[in-house]
Amino acid sequence: MSRRAQVGVATVYRRFPNKEALLTEAFTEERDRTLQLLLDLLRRAQEAGALRRDFVLEDVGLALMANAGIRAQSPEVRAEASRRFAA
């Protein structure tokens, strides 16, 4: 990463105590932008009547976690379970 930023490795580690801190900082900018885009999408979907008015950003994370937890024998059964959950 230091090469990409055109700085020395020592410069990077003076600013960030470890790789985790560096990665956290690097992805914070992208995370904030992505969250804003997602909020805009949710708002537009609600305004268009395609999404419930009481749906909030935190529901996206819950839905993703719940969907990942769906276990079934076949892709067809998993798809049907996901559709039921989404409904």
C-alpha cells in the first residue's frame, strides 16, 4: 500500500500502528460512500412504494445475516426459503 500511496513503509507505520488500523482507515471512506448510496436507494424505493416505509438501514444487515443462515438441501429449496424470508 505504501507504494501505491507513494510513501515509504516507515511513513505508513508512523501514522498507523498496525495493518488492521491501516485497513480500517482505508475502508472507512469507501464504507461511508457505500452507506450513503444505500440510503439513497432505500429512500427512492420507499418513495416509489416498492419498499415498506418502516424499513431502515439496519434491516439490510439483519436481512443479509438471516439469509446467509438459511440452510437447505438444494438450491431450489434455498431460493424458496429466501423468497419466504424476503416477503
